[in-house]
Amino acid sequence: MIKFNKKYFNFLNLFLIFVFLLTAGFGCKNPGADVQEKLKPIEINYWRVFDNQDSFENIITQYKLIHPNINIIYRKFRIEEYEQALLEALAEDRGPDIFSINEADLRKYQTKLEPMPVEITMAYQYTKGTIKKEIVYELKTTKSLSLRELKANFADTVYNDVVLDGQIYGLPLSLETLVMFYNKDILNKAGIAQAPKNWKDFQEAVQKSTKFDSTGKIIQSGTALGTGDNIERSFDIISILMMQNGAIMTDNNNYATFSNSTGDKYFPGIEAIKFYLDFASPVKSVYSWNTDMSNSFESFLSGKTAFMFGYNYHLPSIRSRAPKLNLGIAPIPQINQDNPINYANYWIEGVSKKSEHQNEAWDFVLFATNKDNIKSYLETTKRPTALKELLSSQTDDEDLYPTSIQTLTATNWYQGKNQAATEEALKNMIEALPNALSDRDFSDIIKNTITKINQTIQ
């Protein structure tokens, strides 16, 4: 009779189990024909500006775990070349499946975009089992984002901007609001302890921080306001001043008016424009800027301007080009602090009407903008969120705080199908108004500007 060593026997059992597991490996349940069709290799071309591919690395990696057959091809463009390249590619049927546009350009691109479908059918891959693991494929049809969910999840302005004719045409990865940058050293020397919260205090701060030489030339500017061409985002600044002052920017038919809702003789849009122009008028106490000065951004970088208005996307350039600048960031001043009004400027991700993979493209947009997946993008890029639920997570960040508390009160106005033409018309108005010889000339210049803007709307 053969006697087995007990230790040997136990070792043999463990060895056999190990061999079984090793040879068994992963099983794979054969998918049906409908699933196989959805599992065919797909390439989704995605075009954007501003962000490098590493900003999306984690999102793309996580997406491929559940959709390994889909390859996201990301391409970044310089802002100067983007629109021309995009329009040419779309015209020649070689455009991307997903592309970014500024929210103000949505109507311009509406015919080139496919609205979000009500539901999306996708093949999903996942692993089930413990000892013998098995790869399982499943076809799932899920509801897309509803209008109610869009309104509940994103900042209010998003719903107003991306919904056309009852359909959703894009979703934002982030949302910028106009903020106030300031030079802490200039403010400290001028005895200004805090960034102004209203425009009256702002005017006083500008007076204290503006310096002139013996000939009356500005050698240190309190702020860059009052002109058009040499001020960064002058269009947005003028717009928010009018809106804060109660101007109705457009009527019910989306035509520009710059009027008021009361019907009296007070014109809030005109008064806001005059307020803006004062900063470039030598006869005003707040005179601190003029058309002969350099670009406002360059002046701020060089330490010659106390206050500049811009967006979080300006921060990387400020920090890299002026690392020694003692920078402060604050919310923009308000006319009525109990009823704050802020200005939104952001980009949305849309799906091309010519895409052969609209279903998959929209699925990726929804995946990327979901609150659980967007966090890696926001952390990498240091951009402000568009999602209400994530706002509180950014209030402790010094850079993101101003926008995070402004997002819920941020808005903008419909600028026609040619936003660039509208912006140019408003800038030209600002350049022309100081030369008006009478109140009637002043009024006529504004009326002519409104007419030009409305031509782009028509």
C-alpha cells in the first residue's frame, strides 16, 4: 500500500488549482449579432482649442474601459486657425465628429450640429465572476440628458444658451465668468485695503491708483476701461455694465434694443456706456486710460495698471509671463450687490451633423461632462465648473473662488448669427462716441450700432 505524504498531497492540490486557474483564464461570452455590430472598431475625431490632450487622458481612458472598440482621436488647434480649419473641414466632409464652439456662436453653427438624441444605444463591456472571470457584452439603451436635468444640473445660463427649438445642441466642460484682476502692490501703495465690491468704490480706487507725469500723461493706470480696441474683452465689459444697469439687451424677438423695461425716458444702456467712456475722458475724475496706450493685458502684465477685467483662461499667461506680479483676483463690482448680475463666456462641445457616429459621439460628450468624470479635467486645467453640484468644491480655491460665486448669477445676451460682427460693431461704437458733437450725434451713433447688430440677427 502506497502512503502519501500529507504535506505533499496538500501541495499537489494547490498546484492543480493554480494550473486550473491559469489555463481557465478569462472566459468570453459570445455576443449576439446586434451587439457585434455595435462592437465594430470606431474612431471619434474630437477638435478643440485651449486644452492639451493630457487634460482628457483620464476621461478617455475611463471611457475605453467600457467601450474598448471606440478610439478617441483628440486634436488641439490654435485659436487663430481653428474656425477656418473647422469650416473648411466640415465643407469638405472631413470634419471632426465632436467639436467645440463658443456659446455665442451656437446659432451660427446650428445647421452643422446634430442635437442630442432622446436616447442612446451602446454596447458595454464588463467582467463578471470571481474565480472564473468572464467578459460579458451587453447592449443598453439609456435616456440622454433631459431638459429638466439640464436645467437642474448646469448653471442656469447653460440652459438658456444651448437649447434651441426645444433641443440640446451642446454641453460645456467648464464655464467662465468675467472677473477682476488687480495688482496688490499698487493697491497697497495707494492705501486700498480691499478690492472694491461696487462701482462707486471702484471709481474711488481708480482715482487713488492712477498717476500722471508733469505733462498730464498717464504713467500708471488705475484701470483699463473707456476704449474699444486696446482693451481685452471690452465687448463683455460694456455688455455687463449695461445689463447690471437694467438695460434690456434684446426684445422678445431677439433684436437688440439696449433699452429699459419701464418705458420712461431713462436709458440704462446709454447711461452705462457713458459711465464706461468716462475712464477715457481727460475731463473726468476717473480718467485713467486712452487710445494711445498699449493693450490692457500687456499693460497689466508690465505692472502699469491696477485693475483689469478678464477670465480664468488668462491666468496661465499672467503667471508665466509675469511671475513676480503680486496678483489678486476678485468678483466684478456690482451696481446692486443684493441683485448681482455677472457675465458668462464659455465653450460647448457639440456633435457634427455629418458625423457617421453621432450616437457614439454624443455618448462620449455625455460621459465627459458627467459630474463623476469631469473632475479630472477640471483639476488638470484649473477651470471653473459649469455644474451646480461641483461649485462648492471650488470656493476654497483662490483662483476659482470669484467665478464659483458668480456662476449662478451669470448670463449673457443673444448676439446674432455673427458674433464677431456684433462685437466689432460695439467696439466701433465705443471708438466713435467720444467724437460726437452733440447728444443727438451720440444717440445716432448708438442707434446705428443697434441697426448693424440687428442685421446679423436677421
